[in-house]
Amino acid sequence: MASPSLVSEVAYFKYVLGTPLYRQKNFWKNQGLDLSDKSMGNWMITCAQMVRPIYDLLHEKLTSQKLLQGDETPYQVLQEPGKKATSKSYIWLARTIGRAENQIVYYHYADSRAGKVAQQLYSGFEGVLQCDGYYGYNAISDSVEHVGCWAHVRRKFYDDANLDKDHFKPSIGLELINRMMKLERKWQTSSSTDRFEARQKFLKPMINKFWQWCDRANVLPKTRLGKAISYAQGQRAALNRVLLYGEIDFTNNASERNMKSYVIGRKNWLFSTSPKGAEANAIWMSLIQTAKANRVNVREYIEFLLDKVSQLPTFVKDTELEAYLPWNYLKSRELTPRS
């Protein structure tokens, strides 16, 4: 048996501080608790299912948006049915854009990177998705418009410029992208309407100049620069769509930062033993990163969920779950008189 406060501390140590369960044993032993990492792992899995209704509601809220960002990264699950322990599984990420009223960061565990996973994750979503050029997203092209990420393009041109570590030699393409990003930083806090107008006036001519240079560049296709140009040209239509939406960012860096949080955790806990453990990680990380994105005290929020959601009836309505979403929890805390 474990109290909500104890389980919330274990979850906070693992998912916020990046302390794997086997390394928590000594800490809890010093506190007078002889806990095994297996017991703590079972708590994480069991309690993840307890708060899963909130996780599912986050997905429902997410897919009702018109503008999203997405990413994915490999993940290892040792006991994946029908797969070797060394094979790759994946964590997929979908999130609201930075200008959304309520921020949602949603992680989804899957045993593959196939397009069918994108179909499942974005089921019900009809709008604009900003992501990299991975072909798996083509599986949702019927209902979703793809906007490219200029940061992904820039990285390939940067790798070319950094080919000689002692002599950084940027191409005209990289210099143009850098100038575009400098402009975008000026408009970062502008309204969506003002940013849209600024992009038409200043960014569009520069993008056109970039494509003219790519089309005319006399570069061998198998060189780094040749591959960078080829990648950019393959994403031309998606990259140009950034001009259509003042709400959406020039890059997909927001989702990459959220994915980095997962990768940092992965470096500490390394892998999941079972799909149930991987799924539990996705649930906890979704709730925690969404709470952080909405400036909610994570430690308090986890304990609140474990304490309150466990008392809800089995078949609870979404309208009753609304109060447990991070932004509504924050509002209720702000309205609660302090003693």
C-alpha cells in the first residue's frame, strides 16, 4: 500500500528529476522505507492507469485543435511481443502550438514508426501539423495539411558548413536561413496577424531567393551540401506553408524541446521492461509536461490527481474530468483562499 504523497514523490523523482527507480532505493531506505524498484515500478504502472482518463481527455482536447506540432524518437522496450529486446519502439509526440490558449504536450508509445501510428495518434484531427519531413506523416495527408520545419533544413546546411572543423564555411543557403531566423525572432511576440503581414512583406522575398539559389546551385548531389539542397527541395511545398499561418512558428523547436525532455529521462531510466511500462511513462510524461507548460506546480498536481481521481466512479463523464486538467486545476488553486 502507498499513499498519494509517496507515489507522487516517486513519480516526481523519476519523471521530473530523471532519477530511475533503482537509484531511488537508497534514498527511500535512508527515509526508513525499504522499497524495491519492482514495487515502485508497479506503482507507476497501476497509478498511470488510474489517471489515464485525464490523459485520454488531453488527447481529445488536442485533436480538437486546428494547429499542432509533432515529432517522434526511438525507444527500447525489452519485452515487446514478437520483437527482439534490441529492436526499436517509438515515442511519438503531439503538442499544441505556443500560441494556443491552453498548452497540451502529449506522448504516445508505439511499437513502430509506421504511418498507421500517425493515423491513430491524429485520429479526429483536421487541421495543420508542423513536423519534419518523415514520410510516415503522409498517411494522414487526406485530413491534415503539413507545414515544414526550417530548423531541420538549417541543420543539414550547418553540417555542410561545419565539414571542416577548423574552418566554418557557410553556404549562401545557410546565410539566407540565418537571416530568416533573425527576422522571425523580431516577430516572436507580435500578434499572429502582424506576424503574417510581416512574413508576406519581408520573409516571402527571402524564401523565394533561397529557392532560386537552390535551383541554380551547381553542386554534386552526394555531397553534404547536395543532400541539404535535395532535402530542402523535397520539402518545398511544406516549408512554404509557413507563410500561410501567422499563428504557427517558423520552426518545430517547441516539440523538439519537449522530446528532449523525454530523451533526457530515457538516458537515465534507459528502457522499459514491458509495453505497460512504456505506456505508463508516456502517460506520466504527458501529464507532467502539460502541467509544466501551463505553469502548474508539478509535484502538487501529481498528488492532487492521485488523491482525487482515485475517488471518481468507474464510468466518469468528460465534463466531470474537466476540473482535473492542468489549466483548470491552476484556476481553482488561484481562487482558493490561502490560510
